[in-house]
Amino acid sequence: MKIEVVTLFPRMIAGALEFGIVGRAVARGLLTVGTEDPRAYALDVHRTVDDRPYGGGPGMVMKPEPLLAAIRAAHARLPPGSPRVYLSAQGERFAQREARELAALPGLLLVAGRYEGVDERVVELGIDRELSVGDYVLSGGELPALTVIDALARLQPGALGDERSSLEESFTEGLLEGPHYTRPEVFEGRAVPPVLLSGDHADIRRWRLVQAVARTLARRPDLLAGAELTGAAARVLKELRSGGAEPAARAAGAAAGQDRGK
Ligand code: 4FN
């Protein structure tokens, strides 16, 4: 897959792509990421990329000519039909569904805004789709662009090496994760749940599934509404919802963080 990012801070993108799973995907050639800086298309002596908003008010707006020129130059390096996405607080929410959809494409253009945003005519003329990573005020679209790139990189075939994504392909797909533990067996007086030391792998699977479903129910019930649960997960959910069962209640309590105190 080929991704181009239009940004006033290309080194923010390049720097973040050196590390971890994304870095490895790039090194293996599973993903290539290029950047285009609108400042290269600012032709005045001051290389101006922003201007004052019509109608007045505070802040500046990205001016249209250099931005649209950068979008067109970057888009020309991508496979025909690659969508041009503006990362924007006004966009539809980027979630794992959108990640899967975009990861399957051969090319993608991402536009990161700065200042108060971009001249609306650039959105009309040069953007196919607006996506938002969440509801908070940011100073630029670069971190959202990197969020999208990270999510897509791990979905490229071969990106995870052997370790098949435990989140994407297992019976806990679409659920939050339960708790993880590693050595030592007792840490500051807190023991690892005994079932994990039991060696009974069917028991361990069941316990992990209950933890994942209970935690999702307690913390993010909205995820269960859209989830396509496996049969086992659906049964656990039904039990937890019908409530009362002591193991289920304890699992849900722990999942809700009710046992975090001393
Ligand atoms: N943000 C809101 C409402 C209005 C504006 C903002 C905001 C960066 C260029 C856009 C923000 C959030 C998620 C891009 C926020 C995202 C951005 C994103 C983003 C500078 C103009 C700006 C949501 C709080 C009601 C600044 C909220 N996903 N404007 O942050 O680019 O992709």
C-alpha cells in the first residue's frame, strides 16, 4: 500500500514511521509513505501558506493555492482512484471498520490541517472524504494522520510477522481486552489469577473470554451493540446480562475497576 501525507511538518510523519510494527512494515516494503509540503508550492518570497479568515476573527486559515497544488502533486504519485482524505474534527469517526476498509486499498492520500483549518474550497475541490479520530481540540492533523497510518500498517498482510493479531482474528474480536500478566507470580503482594497458572488451556480461554466480555459490558457497552460476537462470546454476554451469577458479577466488578482500591 502507498500512502501520501500532505503536511506542513513532514518530519513529524517521517520520524514516527521509524519505530515498531509500522517501522518494520515500511522496512519490509509492505507500506510506503511519502509526504508533500504545501510550502514548496508557496511562490511568494515569504513562502506564505496561511492567511487571515474572511469575515474576521482570531487565527489563520491555510490558503488554498499551495495546499491544493500539494494535494494534486501527491495524488499524482498514487494509484488512480486513491481517496483523498482530510483529517478533520468535522469528519466521520475513524474506527476499526474504516481502518479495514482503507487498508485494503492500494493508495491513500491524507491531508493534515494546521492553524484554524483549511479554506473550504480545497475541501470541495480536492477532498473525497473527511475523517476524525476523536472529539478533542488538536493543533494539527498530523497525529490523526499517524493514527490512521498505524492502524492501516498493522493490517497489511505480513506486517505482524507470525504473531497473528490476537485482537483481529480471535474470539475476542471487537471486544476490549481483559487483564494481562507476566512474571513475577506475586508483585507487591498481588498474585496472578490462579487459573492462568493452572495449565488448563480450555479453562484459561474461558476465563479470558469472560474477562473480555465483562470488561466491555462494564466500560464500553456501545462496542457490544455493533459487535458480531462468536457463539461463545454471545453466551457469556447473555449470562453476564442475566446477572447474579457470582463469578460473572466478580468479573464485571473487576472489569469496572471496582477493585482498584486497597
Ligand atoms: N483539529 C473540535 C471542534 C472544532 C475544532 C476542533 C479542532 C487541527 C487544523 C483542525 C481534531 C480532532 C480530531 C483531525 C475540535 C482532527 C482534529 C481530528 C483537527 C488544526 C484545524 C484541528 C472535536 C473538540 C468539537 C483544530 C471538537 N481527527 N480544530 O481540534 O485536525 O482528525
